[in-house]
Amino acid sequence: MRAAVLEEFGKPLVRREIDQPVPGTGQVLVRVAASGVNPLDLKIQAGQADHARVRPPAVLGLDLAGVIAEVGPGVDGFVPGDEVFGLTGGVGDLQGSLAEFVSVDARLLARKPRELDMRQAAVLPLITITAWEGLVDRAQVCEGQKVLVHGGAGGVGQAAIQIARAHGAQVYATDAPHRSSTIEELGATPIDYSAKTVDEYVAEHTGGEGFDIVYDTVGGAVLDASFQAARVYTGHVVSSLGWGTHSIAPLSFRGATYSGVFTLLPMLTGHGRDHHGEILRKAAELAASGALRPRLDPRRFTLDTVADAHQLVSDGTAKGKIVVEIG
């Protein structure tokens, strides 16, 4: 089969013919239709993501959408021909989705919602699972709460806005001024972080009390700002990039709490994979109702133009999520 292979960190992926995998116990063989591109893919390629535990040669690609071609022993609930999507590989020793076929742990998959095409479904898994684990699993978002999303126009930010709104929350989001229209289209109130201090927007939107949930998708100084924006006593800060060293004094003085999200953990350890599939089944329901919709860049890429797709993500000029079409 054809695949895009990382042969050396810091070098472009190379198209190669490699052996087609055979599904083992608990696995299904997926004919990949589309592979979503994430910033993490670029960091892995550059050798800047030790936490992903990738060793070349490796096939990258975290997200996929495709069709089940074969079912391995011990798999229930899927049959050949099922259209599926999932966050399935490209880390650890798991083959990624930049290939024509991949053997996948069936627990990581869900049926693709009919309301989305393969390209749309292929960009949802990583960003949706990351947003869901923070908002729903950790912070238990609910109706009537005020939620602040830092980096609201990014991939995880957009998913977080839509998931929070689907749970009845009132959502606000920080980002650069030129991205405010994206945030508004998703139904959130944009906040220009360059024009207002944390104290100013907390006063304006919460009367100084703070937000019930603050989701940081940026890290660094933005996580520090998140500690200042949480509601007194009951506020909860969640971060998908809380990997630095931070003072928790501002959070402690507000009596609030913090949770970290490390989305790759089930793939790397094997623990919790069922829950990823469960999240995607719920995400499929939201997509079917129209409450969850990915924004795609209209440009099209294939295995032969993976480098162009990665460059577009690196430049930060994409007008939505980037997809590499395989099938």
C-alpha cells in the first residue's frame, strides 16, 4: 500500500510502498479516505514532541475517516463497509492515517455521522475528544454556566465553543481581532486579548466574579491568565497545554480548581480507549443535530502533496482545518 513515511525527524515525509497491515485481535482494518492534519503532526515530524513517543521510520497522521475493510477476531459492533472515524494512531507504536490502510483498535472508533462527509469527519476526533475531556469529563459543563475559551478560533477552541453551547452554557472566547468573526459565527462572544486585561473582561462579562469554566488551549502565559479569570470558589480551569511551570497562587486565592488534559494517553497506554470511542459516538450525535460542525479549508491535498498541507498549517494561514485525502 502507499503511505507517507517519516524516515528522519526534521525531514519531509516520503511516499513509500509498505506492507498492508493485517488486523489483529480487537482490531479492524480501515481503508482510509481522509486524514486530518493537526499542529501536533508537525511537531512530531520536527522531533519536537517527545511526549508522542514516535520513533522513525513511522507513518504519521492522528485522525482518520474511512471504511472498514476487514474485521479482526474478537470485534463486535462493526462489520465491513461501516463508515467510521477516530483518533487512532500516529503516536507511540501505532501506525498513523497517512496511508491507504491501517489496522486500528476498534475501541477508538465510532460510526461516521451521515450528515458529515469523509473530509469533515476526519478533522473532528482529536479536537473534539480534547475539548470534551476538558469541558464534560473534568469540568462537568452544564446549562447556565459562563465558559471562557482561550484560543477560540483554533481547532480545539472551536470544538470547545460548540460543545459548551450544546450543553447550554454561555460562551466567551479570546483570540486575535481578525478571528473574532469566526468566534461570532460559532455563537460565542469574542474577546480581544490584546485590547483588554483579564480584570477588564472578567469585570465586563461576569461582574468581577469570574467564569465558571476557563478552557486554555494556548498554554504559557495564557494559562496564568486563566487562573485569574476563574470564578471565586467554584471556578474550574482546564488546559490542554499545561506543560510549563506555573504559580497556582492566583487560582488558590480564588478557591478554584484545575485539571489537565492529555488526549494521547489512551493510545500510548492502552487504558481508556473505550471512552474515546464513547466520546466520538456522542460527538456524532451532536453533528447529526447540527450542533457540531468543523470548518474546513477549501484547498485539497493528497498523499503526493502532504508537504503542502503541512506547510499551510505551519504558516497559520489556513481558513479552517486541513485534510489529506487518501482514498
